[in-house]
Amino acid sequence: MTHQDHRDHRDHRDQWDDRDRRDHRDPYRLGAPQAAPGSVPGGGPDAVSRGDVLRTLLWAVVVLSAVANMALSFAGAATALHLASGVVTVLAAGTLVVRGLRGRR
């Protein structure tokens, strides 16, 4: 192999490494969210979508209603309050599951 062949091979490998880094974003990476190409115009990389806000609110509802249900259990509250808290927890968690499954399509 000549020196030119080695250089061409290295350049080709670097091209593929750059393409891999660009095309395979790590969804579990902690840090500022990266804007997807063609996303909200003028939104910028730090823009928060409606879906992100809704998901955060649903998680808050799940946690708060589960804690409320636990507190009601320790306080010996009426069964109707337990049921209401449980229904809210199940509905919020179910909504998160459905949104997660639809988002994968």
C-alpha cells in the first residue's frame, strides 16, 4: 500500500466516523437537547416542546397521586379517596405508556 492509499483510507474512515456521530444521537445522553433538522423553525436547540411539558406534568401527577394514595393509606382515610387517587394514578401512567408507544412508531 502506498502513502496515498493510506491517506485515502484514513480520510474515508474519518468520513464514516463523522457520519456515524451525526446520525446516531444518544437519546440517553445528559445535556442540552439537540434540535432535529427541520424541527420547529426559530425554536433553537433549547426550545421545549409541548410534548416535553405534557410528559413532565404527567409524571408529576403520577408521583403526587401515588404519594397521596400512600398518605391516605397511613391516615386510614375513606375507601372512596383511595379509589379516586388510584384512578388518577392509573390514568396518568396509562397516558404516559400510550404516548411512549405511539412515539416509537
